[in-house]
Amino acid sequence: MNSPLDSCIGTHTGEEPFKCSLCHITFSQKTTMESHRKVHTGEKPYKCNLCLKGFASKTHLEYHVRTHTGEKPYNCNFCHKVFARKTHLEYHLRTHTGEKPYMCSLCHKGHAQKSQLDSHMRTHTKEKPYVCDLCQNTFATRGNLISHIRTHTGEKPYKCNLCYKGFALRSVLKNHRRIHTKEKPYLCNLCHNTFSLKNNLESHRKTHTGEKPYKCNICHKGHARKSQLNSHMRTHSGEKPYMCNLCQNTFSTRGYLNRHIRTHTGEKPYKCNLCPTGFALKSVLNNHRRTHSGERPYLCMVCQKAFVTMGNLKSHAKVHSGEKPYLCNLCHKVFAKSIALKYHLKTHDGERS
């Protein structure tokens, strides 16, 4: 039997002699391994007195209680950011020091946290040990499994303290808060547009390069984002998994559902910081701001004419290509723009009535 001293030595030497017999993850301490096994058994003997949520270990319960009390006793000496857990402070300090002590033995990539290394190793092994009991989907990390389960339960434990909107993921809450703070830390070095999300910046850059690496295997259309490809695939399958609880309309993406819900609520969360106008869609706000700045970032490569929106550029491009996709069903005349067809149809008003 291992003594407490044996367990302690492992935390200093990096040795991990304790292995889970179910998923083969290793641990430096026996008590940590025993707590981990409850992930597989589902045992959660420690209950929160405030919300009755259960936890596999007493330590996890103590951390959870701080989500109610707001207590964050661990302080960063560099930037004075505070944390509820000592381990989170230790991980955070590495963003200042650049330390990445956990090295992949296959590709030699460094990681700040052991859990990050464990997850990274599964990109090599393709192992997905965490199984959803509801739909049998498998996941490489426990965090991904927990996030996925919320798609079944609808749980949104992360609340915005400014508008009280709830989110399934802490990272999504963090990104949401930038709507309130107007923070946009990610800068495009080509056109100087700024973005609140790194993913949005990376996707935006592809509007300059024209890169569309995600191809549909049915019609071979390219997409700048994998999420765009996933949404596009539903145009072939007809799948619309997102339902409005108010009118039962269904939608192919969560984004379309969220936009639709605003037609019921009248919500316009995207505010112009130069005039009082609000908008239901962030993309419309971005286009509106250019009416103040005069910015025209979308350039026609044929005649060098510049446009405020990508849609305007695409419509203009048809002048050069001669494309006229909008057909009048009454006289079979064709038009390059939908608005031109709309105006044309008015000449048929008598015939249509």
C-alpha cells in the first residue's frame, strides 16, 4: 500500500504511478485517481447545499460553492487577476512566463497544463474515452462531454451579470460580455477591422485571401469555416434541428434561430456607438458603422470600385460576368439583382391580380 509520502513525492518528481483501469489515464496521487474513477461510475456523493448539485470530490464541491459566493482568493501578482482555484492561478501565471512544461513525446509541442497535453495526445491516438449516456456520442475530453450533455439538458450555468443571459459554456459567456464592453482585441492587419473573437478574425482574413478550405462533398462548394460547411450540408439534407418555442418554426442553424427569436422579442442588442440606432444582427451593425466612417473595404478586382458590404460587391460582380440569376415568371426576363426583379414585377401588377 502506498503511503501519503509516496503520493506526495509523485507531485514533485512528475511521476504518475497510479493508472485508471477503465481509461488508462495516470495520476501522481492515489486520491486523485480514486476521485477520477467517479467520472466513470457517475458517483457524486458531495452535494451543494445551495443548488443541490452533486460532485465526485469534496474539493470540486468547494470550488463550486465559490460560483455562488463569488469568492476568488488567489491573486496574480503580475496583473492582479483573481481566481477561485489555486491551480487556475498556476495555469494563468504561465501566460506571463510562457512556461509550457508538458511536452508531447510525438510532435514535441509544449503545453501549459497536463490536461492540455492529455487532450492533445488524443489527436494522435484518436482515442475518445468519454461516452454520452444519452446518445452514445464519444469525446476526447471530459470537458467536451460535459458541454455536449448540456445540448440534451438545456442547462446554461454561466450567467451574464449585466443582462442575466445564460450560456452553456464559460468561453461563450466570456465572448458574450464583449457585446457589453465593446472590447475587440483582435485586429486585422490588412484592413484594420477589429473583432471580439479570434475565430471571427481568422474567418474574416479569408475574405481577403479568398481561402475556402472546407469543401462540400456533394456540390463541391467551398467555405471559409467548418461551421459554415456544417450549416451548408443541411441545405442538402433538409435537416432543421433548431426549433422556435414561440411559433414552432425550425431552422438549420442556431444562429438563424437566435435571429428569428428577435422578430418575436424585438431585441436589438447590437448598438452603434456613434448614433442611437440598434440592430438585431451584428453584421448589419458593422455595415451601418461604415455609413459613419465612409469605409469601403470590399474591392472589385476588375474595375477597382469599392463597396461597403460583401453583398454589394457580389451584386456588382455580375456587371462584369453578365450573370442574371433572377427570372421573371411572367415574361421570362432576367435580372442581375433581386431588387431589379422586384421593381420589374410592379409592371405586371395588373396581370398578377
